[in-house]
Amino acid sequence: KPVLPMVIATWHVENATAKSMEILLAGGTALDAVEQGCMVEEADVNNQSVGKGGLPDREGNVTLDACIMNKDGDCGSVVYLQNITHAVSIARKVMEDTPHIMLAGKGAEQYAIELGYKKENLLTESSKKAWEEWKKESKYKPIINIENHDTIGMLAIDKNGDISGACTTSGLSYKMAGRIGDSPIIGSGLFIDNEIGGCVATGLGEEVVKTVGSFLVVELMRQGKSPQEACEEAIGRIVNKPNSDYKNFQVGYIAVNKQGETGSYSIHEWFSMTKFQDGVNERIQSDYYLR
Ligand code: SD4
């Protein structure tokens, strides 16, 4: 029997998982838990891959992608959202209160403002400085594991055994204007099936989308694989592609099944998952392909 409630997240985000657990222990739903957990990182200006303080695109604009999915298989997402810190909350509102699943750019911002959110400048001094430094050479090359890869993805199971997930990011730093990654794409950056489990991705979004990574992991679990085996096979799909350039990019998956078992796997070293279960909030170093 799984120890519930529980929550896992990509990377080292113990404050975020602590917030989620607080909600879960107070009897909150997995959906509330993943939203509030993601919000912790969105508000943290020191996390330069998410929300406020995120690194900008090459024109200096911070643009956010986020999505959320609940136990009923409903989903909502925002892409290319500017000037609003809590992209994940707007994604949730898209899911719950609109006839749509995805809003982009100006429309997403307009919707947030209608909901009462205030416009904020998301470009902090330190992110602006980093961008100005980058502009000197303007070389676009995603850096494995470093600031480029701190997207937060969360999966939670509440005391009723129901699963929800969310994902939020400022995307790859210095991306082209208008670029959207995997994180707001249901099935790629995130997928939940309350009968089976959930998965969330981080890393180079383009490569995740090519294999519809999170959906793949959940489907592999449906076929009987453990979360760990499913994550490994999904990474295998990427690295075994003809001409895959995997030595030069990172992708990581974390997954949970209905039994509360978890898995995580990445291409390169240094990926990690934070797990809060049974009173322990811990960082778990992920196993990886390029040993
Ligand atoms: C993207 N998957 O936009 C995201 C980037 C990421 O930590 O994971 N950053 O492609």
C-alpha cells in the first residue's frame, strides 16, 4: 500500500515540495498541491528558469510556459505568457473556467489581468545582466544542467489516491522570440492518467516533444513497467534515434505510478528529483544514461 499523500518534483526544490506537502497534509487535493508547489519556484527570483527572475529570450523578454493536469484528465496550459509571475495558476484557470485548454501570449496575459493579476516586470537585474553578458557573443547553445534546466515539474498523490501534475518554466534561456518548449504541451512536458500514474519532463524541450515523452512514460507504465523502467525506456527512445545528438543536451524524466512508486532518469549526470513522502523531504540523485 503506498504511503500517501506524496509528492515528487524535478531538481532540487525542497521548499516547493514542503509547500505541497503542507497542502496535502491539511487534506488538500493533489491539484492544489502541485499548483501551490510550483508557485513557490515561480515567485523565487533566484530560480532563473521559472517565473519571476527567469532568464529571457534573446530579445530580453521573459516568456513563460506552464501546464497542469488533474485526476479527471482535464488540462490547461499557457504559452509565451509575459508579465505575469504565476503561469501555473493561469493554466489552472484555463482548465477550470474556460472552454479551452491552451492560451498563448497576449490572450493569456489579458485573461490573467481579467482574473485580477497585476502586470509585473519579470526581468530581474541579475537576469538582465546575464542576458547582456550573453549578448556580447550571442552564441546559442543550451548548457547541460546549468540554469537552462530548472523547470519545475511536480506530481502529487493526495490522501484519496488521486494524482495531479503541473509544470512551469521560463523555457530555454536566450531562445528565439516566440519559442515554445515541451513544458506546456500536454503529453510531452506532462501527462497524468489517474488509473496509471504521471510523468513530467525537463531538459531540452524540442527533444522531449519529438517522442511525446511524458505520455510515452505513462503508457509504458500501463504496459506493466515500473516508473524507473519507463523513464529509462523513454530516455532510450531519444538516445537511440539515428543521429541523436544526445551527448550535447539533457533530458530528464520523473514518474510516479498509482502505487506511489517513483522513478527518475536522465541522459547526463546531475539530474535529481525531490521527493516528500512519509515525513521525509529528500533530494534523490537520478541515475543516468551516459555513465
Ligand atoms: C524547455 N523543458 O522549455 C524546458 C526547459 C527546461 O529547465 O527544462 N528548463 O524546453
